[in-house]
Amino acid sequence: MLYWYLVFNLIEKRILSAVSAHLQARYGSDLAVVLEQPKQASFGELAIPAAFQLAKSLRKAPRAIAAEIAAEIGAIEGVAGLEIAGNGYINVRFDRGVYADGLLRPPANAAVEQDSGKTIVEHTNINPNKAAHIGHLRNAVLGDTFVRMLRAAGHDVEVQNYIDNTGVQVADVVVGFHYLEHKTPAEVEALINAAQPFDFLCWDLYARTSSYYKDNKDALAWRSETLHAIESGTGEVCDLAHLVADAIVERHLKTMLRLNVMYDVLPRESEILHLQFWATAFELLKQRKAIYLETEGKNKGCWVMPAEAFNDNGGEEDSKVIVRSNGTVTYVGKDIAYQLWKFGLLGKDFYYRILQTYPNGHKLWVSTDQPSGDSPAFGKAARVYNVIDSRQSYLQDVVVAGLRALGFEDQAERSIHFSYEMVALSPRTCVQLGIELSEEDKKRPYIEVSGRKGLGVKADDLIDKLIETALVEVESRHADATPEECRAVAQQIAIGALRYFMLKFTRNSVIAFDFQEALSFEGETGPYVQYATVRARNIIQKLEARGEKLPDFANVLDKAAMARQLESEDAWQLLLAASKTDLAIERAIVSGDPAHLAKYAFQLAQAFNNFYHEYHVLNEENPEKRTFLLWMTDYFRSQLECTLGVLGIEAPPYM
RNA sequence: GGGCGCGUAGCUCAGUUGGAUAGAGCAUCAGCCUUCUAAGCUGAGGGUCGCUGGUUCGAGUCCAGCCGCGCCUACCA
């Protein structure tokens, strides 16, 4: 892993090693020293709780031990002083001048660690049979932000979006077109190019087909016929399926691009079938006895994985069917093959072609079953993150168990289910959408969405609504701007609001989606952070409009001057908050939750807003202070822009 | 029944490996725009951290047992 230079981290490390060495020499203790963030900023920058841990073995009061350590440890570079506090804390105060100087003039020898191989992040994975909804948005925004975090920290990341273009869900829409509406491929093609978005049309058709099955059980035969046709790879129904899936994938890619979400490659299930990925995996699984042919009971005739493989006390659990008694493979089976491929363990690869080139020049590849020239090397990862909601954790466990049963212990260990809770609807939003609720549902805190019932909020509808809401605000504030400019700004604000909303909740909390909350641009929201960034840039723009240039801070600000300016506790706290961006990114990666970075972004914006109100930068008369405040402004600006960038949020030119 | 998760202010949620006075936002109330944009800032009120016990110098955090809620537990994906 590559870390860019962290002044804070550097001082932290110095303290850690100094304290460890001292405890070893003085007490013969090999205690693992840790540092804490003091509860209150006024206590200092870091706290050492080591005295508490030593109290027992030394049979001494923590406070006395703390005093002893503080008195005897000696000087640590970058540390101005140590204080005893509470029952035995040692609070650390940084040398403010040294710290600021480190931020302004970072030493050249940045710590570099080698990345240990490629990381694959798989996210989005929407069934290509209907429009994307808010649940898919959570997946894509979480995945994309996690990718940005990893890349910011120097990781080599490959982004995959798996397309299940041969599954039941696609089949059901094909049933709708073919059997219910008697449409030919040519007629469906006309619909794809029609004014109404094709994925919206399919949203309704899918719901209609699903409800038709309910009243006409015989119609389920249409589904299996369609699935067989798709699997055979030929015929009108199969053509129809590809037509539908490809058109909807294109729509999904457009929707995701609106949110600044892009991919490297789309592995498709059709290729997993045609290139016999499953057949290869099946042989492996049989060979190594990871699955067996059930000879009795309800699963008679199926190839199953025993429950003990994926469940610690699997005695009571049913084994998991991998191959059905009719010889067809389940989704989990295909997923095991896919997971093996991701690690380069299958001994097979897809062929690839370029599907499209994004506006920024990035190329998106898609799997194909025909040799088609050069392509980047996909797959063969050292680590795999599957961004999939927690409802599928059972299936993810089975996939990992498959790897383990094949003897790929390391890869099983590095198969990470990046799980998150679902997005449901608040009862209030259901009412707004005209969804009728039963008395029972009304009492629930949230209502689960259902694509099958067509119950949910479409991603594009939500984005449009956000843009319209933002547009009203932008136009009311900038009467002089052109409609195109206003729209562009409104779009950035809308996406900022949406991405932040999807990130502000920790992964394992259910989001009860509420329009009123999601459409808010005030308080803890994306636009709040964007607004702070715009303000910081405005100060610098105003300066330049007055014919002044931003000083070359490294030449005009020395350590002593900064130390003088940082005698103000407020200024120091603000600088400290602003300097912790890298730390926040690193912690969010370690904890695996982008919500932590979103929280930091909000706190950073709060800090800047405090700065903005407390100091009037351009009117400052003291030259040294004015230069210093300009530096702080510029530093805040760059830190805010960096954080927003990692969150995938743009800062508009004005708000 | 089993697995996973949740329960913290009126509402929506944070709370790092146990640590100092449990925090935000929204909502409510009281203030702040001739000054770099008020999508902002300042202040006030608001808490039995679901319950009971345990571990220890110390528990919202760890352990056990309860209570309530959600999801999963398909030859669907």
C-alpha cells in the first residue's frame, strides 16, 4: 500500500516507538502501546493510556505511573509537551510550528509500501430486466466510493459489474414481450428506440408478468421454455433476451454515469455458460469431493454441498443444491466458477471487446465468447470484494465454502463479502407514491421494495427530482446565469446530495428511504460540503479579482510565523481538523465503511464554516496573519476538494 | 427452530481497539445578512444507551440470559 505523507501519522509513530522503548527499558514491559484521540480537543492532540494498562502489573496508581513516564521519557521530535490528566492519561501536545511546517513543506521521503497485488471490486450487478432503483444506487455508490478510497491509497483496483443476462428475471420480461404481448424482436427494437425509456417500460412489464404468473400457474412453463431457449443460444426468443438485456445494460450504464460511476469490465453470465466455465468448475468440485450426488430425500438426484461446509453448526441445516436434478446449474454454482476465475484459479478466461468509451476516455470492456484481439489482463486478483446486500450473505458463504472445499484457503480468506443492509421505503414515502399499505405495514418502520411487484423508487426518477429541486434553488440565487449553467450546477448538487445520502448511513443500517430527507440540501448533506468548498474557492477568486495573486506560501511563511499564528487555539484546532484527510481515508479503508469518510467530509466542512465566520480573510490588516489565513483557506480548499473527489462528488463553480 | 443484523434525544443516525462531561443532523425555541454567498453561523431545551446479571480500576462498547424488530434459511437470482 502506498501512503502519501502524513504529518500526523509520522508524529504518532514517533510517539509510539518512543513510549514502547521507554516502557521496555524502564519497566521491562513489552506492552503494545496504543494512542487515543482525546475526548475533548482542549486535552491535546493525542492521549497515551499506557499507565492504566501498567497499573495492575506494577501495583501502582495509574496517575503516579503516568507522571513517572512523562517526567522520564525525554524529548520527542514534533511534541511540545506531555501532561498528566484524569486518572492517569498522558496527553500529548504537538509543536504547532513544526506540524504546520510539515504540512506546508512535506519532506520528500514519503513512506511507500508496495501494493500486494490487484484488488477486484465487484459492484452494481443489476439484473438487466428493468430500471435501476434506489437499492441499486446504494450498492453502486458504496462500491464506487470504496474503489475511490482504495485508489486514493495507491491500490491497483479493477472494477467489475457482473451482468446476469441469462437468468430468470430477464426471462420473465421476455415472456412478457413474447407470450403476453406477442411482440417480434423487430417490434421490441422499435420500443428500445422509442421516447419512453426502455428500462422504465420493462419495469412495468416485469411487474405485469409476475402478477400474471400468480393467476395463471401454467404460464410458468413459458418461463422454463424461455430459459431453455436462452441457454441454447439460438432462436427468436434467445435473440429477444439479448436484445432486452443489452438495451437495459446500456440504460443502467447511463444512469450510473450520471452518478460518476464507471466500470472497467462487464463479465456476463452468457459467456460463463458458453465458455463452459461451469463445466470446468463442476469437474473441480466433483474431483475434490466438495459436492456429492444426493441419493435420497427431497434433494435426491441433485449435486449438493453439505451444510457443514458453510455453516459451523450445520447439523440442522439443509445442504445447498448446486446442480438441480434436471442437470441445470444454480446461480451459486455459476458464482463459484466466477469467483474462481476472479482469482485466476479456473484455468480459463473470457474474451473481451470494448463496449464503450466513457466521455473521459476510459474504456469499458465486456466479455465475449469469440477471440477478438488484445485486451487488458482482467481477473487474477489477490483480493476480491463483492458488494452485495446482506440478504445474500448465505449464498456468499456458500461461494467461499466452495473455494475452501477446493483447497483454496488463502483465496477464501481474501474473498470479502462487502455487505450492506437494504434500502426500504419509509411509510410516508409509500403514501406519497400512492402505494397502499395494510394496517400491519403502517406500523412498520419501513417497507421493503419489490421489483417483482414494481414497488419502489426508480433511480432516474429520483435523480431527476433532485435536479429539479436543486434547480429551483440555483435559479433563485443566480438570476444572471444562463439556463444551461444553472442546470449543470443543479446536476452537480443533486448528485452530491444523492451520493452523500447513500453514504451517510453505516453499511449495516437499513435505510428507510424518505423523499423529504433525501431531497434536503441542508445540514449533514452533500451540498453542505460542496457549499463550504465553493466558499473557500470564492475567497481566492475574490482575491484574484482584486488583482492580487495567491502568495507562494512555502516561500513567504516560515515556521516561526506559523507558530505565532497558531497560538490561537481556534486556528490550531481548525488546521488540525483540515490536516486529517489522509487519516480519515485510511481509517475508512481499514474499517471498510465509506460512511466514516462521509462523516469526516461533513466535519471538515463544519470546521471550514467555523473558520469562514471567525476570520474575515481578505479584510485582515496584519500582513503576516492575512498570509497565514490565505494559506489556511487554500489548504482547506484542497482538502475539501480531495475528500469530495474520493466520495465521487464534484464541487460546482458556484452555488 | 437455526444464521446474520438492529435497538442510543421527539425523528433519522454517529459513537474507532473498553477510558475523561454519550455526540451530530432534522424538528422546536431565541438570536445573526450595508462585511470573502444565510444551502451558512451562534445559543437553548431535549438521554433509564431495550431489560437483567456478569467480567474490571473503568462498560453504550466485552460476556451470558431475556424482550422487541428486520432480513436470510428455494431444485429463484
